[in-house]
Amino acid sequence: MASLISSVSPKDGFHPISTTAIYLPKFNPLCTLHLHFSLQPLIFVDPYELAHHEEFYTFKHWGTSNLELPVTAVDEGGSAVLLNVDVPEGAREVEVRVPLHLRYGDPAQTSSSGHHSVEMAWPTGFLVCPLDASIHTSSPINLPAEVFSLFDLKTTSIIDISPNGTHPFDTVRVPTGNPADVGFVEFGTMFTILFSFFYLLRAALATARRMNKSSGIKRD
């Protein structure tokens, strides 16, 4: 029976990597292997970056693709990615690495440690196989309608790959700072701007005086 185990590392910071090991003891070469990632708004993938992994998988992406938006400006539905994973001939285990990115967090969701944390579910793994009595079918799999629409369910069956773990989630987090420090930060920013302004003004006036004095000497 096929199974998978997944992890995200590092769990702190803006650029973790999801690594999923899929065990395929009796992989039928007539089948295709897929991983579906359902990503919360804090987490996203860069489609242009994933395109460089075509040696290992192709993909389809749903949801916001603007990489610069903070989490507060992203649709609450998040995004999703479906991978079509290449399985080398004779392979009984496949490792899939997906680069992830985290958006700037919401200070309102900040914990006492100054981080915005979310749980990330392991990807849903499944096989798509031709309808055949010799291929074991599993219980119905929970996938979005847009994923089912990609396959001809009249001629194929979708077989679930079981997660090998009692808690198929990882927790990732990004630093957001402490909301209590906002006043100090704003004051420091204002002070720096004013100090820079008066410093530049003083330097400009001093330069103007020197130029005027030099011009007066030449006229004499």
C-alpha cells in the first residue's frame, strides 16, 4: 500500500522547503503520481521557480500569484498547487522537494514571541490509474472540484495515498515584531527623518556659504 511522509524545514523564516517521501511498493507504470498542496494565505509558491523543477514534476497553480503582497492583502482562501510527479522506472520511493515562501505576517496574529504562526497540512497524495479490476481502489478522496475536473473519471480511478503519521501537519512561522514596540519604532523613524533633513539642510547652507565666499574672492 502506498504511503507518504512529509516535513517542512526550516520551520522559522521566509523560505522553507517541503520534502515529501512517497513509498510506492507496487507502482503500476500505467498510473500517474500527484501531490496536492493546499496553502494558507501566509504560505505561497513562486510559479516561475517551480518551472525550474520540470525534471521532477510539472504543476498547476490556483490562487494569488502576486509574490509581494503581505498576508493581510491576500484572499483568505489561500492558494493551491497540484504536482504531476515523475516516477523513475522501477522506483519504489520518490522524494519531492517544493520550495515555499512565507509572506510578511499580520501583527494582529502575533504571539508573545513576536511571530505569526500557521499550521501547514501535508500534501494530499494520490494515483490516477486506468479503470482496471487488477488495481486496488481506495475510499473516496477529498479534493477540490477543480482538481477532479482535470481527470476523466469515466476512464480512470483516483487512489488515495495514506499519510504515514498521526499528525499530518507542520507549523511554520515568520517574525513580525512586537506590536507593543510600534510606538518606539514610529518615534525612531520620525527622529531619523528629521535628523537627516536638518543635517542635509545644514550641509547645503554651509556649501552655499563657501561658494558665495569663493565667488566674492574671485571678483576682488
